[in-house]
Amino acid sequence: MVVGKAAKKDNTWQKTKSEKTRSIILDAALRCFYERGYNNTTTEKVAHEAGVSRGAMLHHFPSRFDLIKATVHYLHGQRLELFEEQELEIHQNAEHSLINEGIDAYWKQLHSPLFTVWNELRVAARTDKELHNILKPASRSFEESLQKVSASVFPDLALSEEFEKANMLTTYLLEGMAVNGVSNGAQADAMVSWLKTQLRTMFSDVTNINRTTASMDKAKVTVKNVTAKRATVKKAVTKSTIVKKIPAIKTAAKKMTAKSATPKKTTAKKATAKKKPIQRGKKL
């Protein structure tokens, strides 16, 4: 038992060490992309930046493709984590979602190295097919995750019919401004102010709903959806079982029909008048 516990503890330590080394390498890759650019980043430079051996790099990422793919997913995870942490911190004890403060926080995030790296990769992907094939599904996954996180962070606003449109307007406007260098000055301030006004108008249908109530309603809806899903699955399973049995039922029905249509074989002798045997020598 002691040996078993020691081995388990050793495996846990090795796993933790491996995960830490992997994170160090991915952080180094992000720094290299930010400081040197995508095209000037190699696995050797990343290994040097991370302070790990070539062997350790190859152990975690056998090829540059593996490193790039993992870095893109790591970058998206970092962006989502930053967004959620800052927005939740702003909304501590808030009765209603704070649109102005929420927009300011997101606008600030678009000036961080994380978004700069993301934009660097998008530009490079135009002429790099391998990178393009990595970014396309990763971008779709990020957008879906951001939508879910936003609904969790802004539970009251998520009940609005305009929630999805509002998210698209916010993302495309602010990211577009950040990419084009419109990050400060009178023009940037005017556009951000206009966006806040538009969002308050779009969310006017949920002004009477607070965050706590919205979270409770969302939980009820989730339970309802889960129950409905289970009922659907059960119904589908029952239907599937019946469908599977249909061929056997049809076969049995055919046999019964054929049996009833076939005339019964007569086993008994035909009912005919019995002829008396002629006795020889007796006159008729």
C-alpha cells in the first residue's frame, strides 16, 4: 500500500511538472509572436525563450505545427479567462449588468498583447495555408465560447432578444477600431460612447430584470431543457427499439398470413360410403 501511494504521488508530481513546462513553452511562444512576429518565430527561439532544452520542446511539441496549434488554443483560453475575470470583478454585488463599465473593460483588453498576437496570426494566415487551417476552426470555437461566457457574465442581458446582435455589434466595432489603430482620441471616444448608447437601447427589454433573478431563471430553463432532452432521448430509444423489431414483426405476420391461406391437408380418410365386401358363392 505504501509503495502504491508513493507511486501515485510520483505520477501526480510528474504530471504537474509536465503541465507546468508545457505552459511555460506556450507563454514563451506568445511572447515570441508578440516581439518577433509569426514568421520570425521558430521552435528553437521558443525553446530558448522558455529556457527549456530542445529535447523537452520536442517531447511536448514534436513539430512546429503542433506548437502553433497548441499556442492558438492556449491564446484563446487566455483571452476568455481575462474577459471573464475582469467582467466578473466589475460586476461584484451589481444588481444589474453595467454596460458602460463592461464595454470599457473589453475595449481595454483589445489593447493587450493577447489581442495583438491574435491579429498578427490572422494577418499571417492570409498567405500561410497551414496556419489558416488551424485558425479557421479555432476562431469558430472561440466565438462560440465567448458567446457562452458573455451569457454567463451578463445573465440579465442574455435574456434580451437583441443579445446576439449586441454581441456582434460590440465585437466587430471595437475589434475593427483596434485593428485599424483607432484606439484613442476624440474619434475613438465618440464611437465607444455611441456604442454604449446603442446597447442601452437594445437591452431596454430587460431593464426590469436583475442579475440574480436572471441567473435563477436561467437555471430553471437549464433544468427544463435537460428534462426535455432526457424525455426526447427516451422517446428516441423507444422508437428505435420498435423500429428494430418491425422486420421481425413483419416476418411473423407474413408467416401467419401464409399459414391461414394454405388449405389444410386432410389426414382422415374421405367420408365415403363403405362397400360391403362380396361374399364368394352367395347369390345376389
